[in-house]
Amino acid sequence: MTPPDILCIGSALWDIIGRAPATMRIGSDVPGRITRLPGGVAMNIAMTLRRFDLVPALLSAVGRDAEGEELMATCRDLGVITDFVYRSDDLPTDRYMAVEGGNGLIAAIADAHSLEAAGDKILRALADGRLGRDAAPYGGMIALDGNLTAQLLAQIARSPLFCAADLRIAPASPGKAERLLGLLGHPRATLYVNLEEAGLLMQSRFEDAQAAAAALHDRGAHRVIVTNGGAEVAEAGPNGPLTACPPAVLVRRVTGAGDTFTAGHMAAERAGAAPDEALARALRAAAAHVSGDIA
């Protein structure tokens, strides 16, 4: 097996996305397109890393049902390492459903109950010697997503298995952002959040990403990057305050944009890009995604 460049820990599921060009509201019934694609935060990051010629390994929970077998086959076809995925005979493969209109995301439901039920079983490869152990923890880059339970995320924050890793943390959604509070002070973590998620973590409201990033850093975050849709993105931490503006593009889809930004930033930094260039590359990757230039 090819050694992985980056580990992606969290959700791997099927995205079922309905998209319509029309402006939609509650009760709208319009023509559009419905697609099913591999998704989940960890999986989205892994797929984007492949586009940067990196080899990611997935640590997740996937059922042995027909949907799970198809998902694993698709992952392997994409070049994502699946050897460390926990396969359950009892738990179904998770799913995510969203509706997007010309005015953005209308509603979404994430059914990640199997990932939550699997708990720390998905981390076994980090403890049994395949990827690391207590005495020799994994020392590479890890993308960790907020679909894990608050209890497991708090366990990870204290675990010696993660003490040497370059930890990159991505919330699953604003509704799950507060699960990340236990990881806020991790000394080797970079936190990627949008403006809404930053406000939920701080129980406050911010006018812009720069204010949100500064507040989270003051709260104890080692390093934080805050995005704000098409507005300025901000970073606070060891590199000092940084800001960058995303390219202006026509937005055709929104699901997965934050995951693409995170993966683009990780890939840029792994390639040795300077902090400002890494932000710029991440923004270009996210812009290509939302404009539909990446299939």
C-alpha cells in the first residue's frame, strides 16, 4: 500500500443534492437536477486532495450494505486509500441531503448517525501500529471533521495519538460547530470556520472575518482561518494577521465549498507555499468549485 500523504478523519457518505437555478423559498416546487455523489467533510477533503496529486487515507465508518460497497469502490477508483475505514455489519452507510437554489443553500439534513455510533473504532489504525501508536504517534497532517461526536472530539483533544500531528479541523456545519470547543486550545491545530460558525463558537456576532479570527485566537485557538462567502477571509495565529479576498465568480453550487477551501489550503502548505500564497490558492480552489469549473 502507498503510504498516505494526509489522513482524513470523519464522514464519508453519499451526497444527494437537488439544484435549481430559480430563487427558492419554503414550499417552492421547481424543476432542477438531482445528483448523488460521494460526500461528507472528510471525503470531500480527500477528493480535493487527489486533485492536487496527494494520496489521502480515509478513517471513517461505512456500512457493508450495497450503498457502502459502492461508496468504497468509488473511493478506490478515485485513488483514496480505504484500508483503514471501519466497516460495520450493523450500521447503514450515512447520507446527506440538500436543496440549493439560485439564492444558495435552502435546506440540508445530514444523517451521520452511523459515524457517531462507531465512535473511536474509526481511530484504531492510529493506535494499533498501522499508522501510529501511543509511543510513536502519527506525525503528519490530519484533516478532522466536526461530524464526530463532541465526546470523541474531546477525547481526541487529550489523546497522545494526536500530540505530534499537524491537525486541521473543519466543522461539519453551523449546527455542529460547538462540538469543536474541546479542540479550541489544541497546540497543534488549525481551525477552519466560516463567519457564522465563528459566532456560534464565541456566542457572539461578528461583522467580518478579521474580527472573528482575532476573537477566536484571543480565546485560545492556536491558529484560525475564517471565511465569509465572497467577502474577505482572515487568518490569526503564528503567521500574524492575514487577509485575502476571494476571486469574483458566478456561484452555481455551495455544498462542499468550505471543504474544498480547507483541502486547497492544506495542499498548498504541504507543498511549501508561504502563508499568503496558501490562502490565495485555497480561495482559487473554492472559487473553481462553487463556479462549477470542477466536476
